[in-house]
Amino acid sequence: MAYYPIMLDIEDKRCLVVGGGKVAYRKIKSLLECGGKVTVIADKICDEVDELSKENKIDVIHRSYISGDAAGYFLVVAACDDARINELVANEAKERGILVNVADNLKLSSYIVPSVLRRKDLTIAVATGGKSPLLSRKIREELDKTIGERYEKLLDELSKAREEIKHQNLTIEEKIEIYENIIEKGEEV
């Protein structure tokens, strides 16, 4: 199956993570990086998740998932050690039309999370359709070596140029030429 690539705006959106271990922690961190309002439901939480809770970065409900807990969330992540709970979470989220990712279970997930390289507003996502997260990470690490700060600066320049010429009476071709000139100069640096 081919996945439809998309970038979601989760700023201030309610996100639920079921599970409190290391895998859940990685998922929580990526949701927080994008501005999600994260609630965790877990019997036990690892030290890192506990620290995020103490810093008031997330809300934690210290108990097992109960049927209906997914209601009202924009997206859900099931990342607990109990496959039955993960399946329950996934099924309930899907029934409610909520996006759900189940750690290490493509069949139960309505979306997968790629390996991501961020440089401020530049985001590069690498995915293998869930076939090999390890290969996705390896490719991201290779990209990390070649995509440096100059691309952040180049993106800032292109953004400024776009705002300046957006309302000018230029043809698409003239606008593209301006952007291409900025990119060529940025690549020479």
C-alpha cells in the first residue's frame, strides 16, 4: 500500500498517547515539538515521561486505558506493551474517525510516522512505507550530514522574497526565475 504523504498542523490540538515507556516517550517528544497538547494514559511511566509531567509539558492519567478514552482527541498513539490494549485503542479511534498510530503495527495504524530531519522550518521526512524504520533512520542520518544551516538561511531568504513579490504584477515564470536565482546564490555559499 502506498501512503499519502502529508504534514499535519497539530499546534494546540489534543493528542493522546497510550503507554508510558521509551517508545511512548519518543512519540510524545515529537508531538510536543510540533505544538501538540499531549495527554498520556499509562499504568507506569518511564523517568523521561515523568519528567515531562513534572515540567507541566504533558498531562498524565495514571491508569490503564478505558474504553472511550480516545473520544475528543485529534490524534492518538498507541504505544503500550499490551497488544490487546493497542488494538482496542486503534479500533476505537478508527470508529470515531480519529487518526491513530500503533507502534510497530502497520495494520492497526491509520498513519505512520516517518523519520524526520528538522532545520527550523525545513522538514525532511523519510519513510519506507513502514517496511524498515531502521533504513528510514539511516537515510535521515545521511541527510543530516549534508543538509546544513545554509538551507535554513536559504529558506528564510526565499520566504522574504516570496512576501515581497507575492503582490507584484509578475508572471509565474518571472517569480520562478527570482526564486531560482536566490537558490543558485544560496547553493554557492
